[in-house]
Amino acid sequence: MFKKMIFAALLLALSAVMSVNSVAVAAIEPAEEVPLVMSRSQSRSASSAKLVGDTTYFHIRSFSDENGAVEVSWDQNTSTARVVCVGLEIEATVGQPYIIANERVIYSGRNNFTENGKLYVPARSICRAFGFNIVWNAEERTVYVNNYGTPIESGDQFYNTNDLYWLSRIISCEAGGTEPLIGQIAVGNVVLNRVKDPSSPNTVYDVIFDNRYGVQFTPAYTPNIYKEPFEISVIAAKICLEGFSVSEDALFFYSPRYVYAAWIEENREYLFTIGGHKFFS
């Protein structure tokens, strides 16, 4: 049953990943307008929230303006909003299941969408970026935000530079050109799960280059490992380093399109398939 629940969650996450193009992405489900109350004013915000399924969204411009935005701009070519505040820069792209804040990637698995020309982002994601606490009162059907806080720590301070360097490159080599974002995250999870596993080395670099029982990651022993990674693979690596995990059990994966990994199939428990990769515990 647990494995079935994981697989169902994966299907949901996969359905949320949408390519970005010039066409606006609307909410997948009907949006209900709900009140937003911020603690500084103790009154309803001028900008209401949107409840889509089980996720609350905020209009990024209105919410940012009410919380000290110095600049809010829109890039028509990339369908990306950019918010500049004191100590905080946010980027949010239509159709993506994450926002970028101070070069950190905050992943929600819920797509940013537009409605009537306005970009909406998951409320918990943007509140985390601002350092605010958020509470959903189901009885009142109202969102409460304690908008006192410190912006999220910057990526160059939060991420281990060495870990980000190697994790993004192995993800790029193994999955960057062909796999969906959630599949790239799963590849990164395998590396980090091995770091935690007592039978594997305890650093990202050593896991990637581990060859005690044979080469574990083939690209590590090719020139490709030193190539600049795909941008989406860097994003996937950051999501992994933020602590998001598709599976904490996955320790192995391979692509049946290119090889049949008999040892894995015969000795490890199958978990799920994402894109072209099969994952095992």
C-alpha cells in the first residue's frame, strides 16, 4: 500500500510539471477567492487569496507590493515575474512548480498560473521566501499571514558549493537532456540517499565516484561529468539540497532503454518508474 501511495504521489507531481511557452497557464481546478489577513494591519488584505484544490495562491504583485516590494517586473519572453525587495529577490515563471528566492529554489509541486493577466504563486512558497508564517483557518475559510520575518537565506550561503557542483552535474549527465524535472529530482535523491546510507560513502563527491563494487554512475568516468550542467538540472539539484524527496528509499536506478541491469532487477526492490528510469530501494 505504501508503495502504491508513493506511485500515486509521483503521478500527481508529474501531472503538475508543464512546459513554459507563450500561452498562459490557468489553474487546473476552479479557483475560489478567500480572504487574506496580514498581522501588521490586522485587517483583510486588499488582495485576496485563491484556493485551488488544497493549495492557496497569492497574486505575486499585490502580495509583494503590500510587503515592501521596491520593484515588480514582468518578462514577456519567458513569462517570468521578478520581485525586488530589501534583502530579497524572487523569480516566478508561469507553469513551473517552484519559485526562485535569493537563488534558492522553493519547490511546491504546484504550478504557478495566470488568471485575468495576473500571476499567482503558491502562498506557502512566497511566504517562505519572505520569512512569514502562514495559517489556513478552514472554519473561517481565511488565510492568516504573520508578515513579520526575515527573508530567506541566500543560496550562496545555504548550499554547499561542492555538493551543488557535483550533484547538478551527475543529474545533468544522467537525466538532464531527456527526463522531466521530477525525474531529475529523483536521480538527485538517489545520490543523497546513498550519502545517508551506511553502506555508501558519506559525501556527494565520493558517492558519485564510488567504484568499490564497480562503477556506480557511468558518466562520472567520462568527460561529460565536467560539462556545464543544464539549467534545469541545477534547479533539480537545489530542490534536492533543500530537502525535497520523491523517495527516501531509492538507492538505485537505471534506464531500460539502454541496458538491462540484471543485478539490480534480481537483488533490489522495485519502487517506481519516472520517464525513462526505473528506481529501486
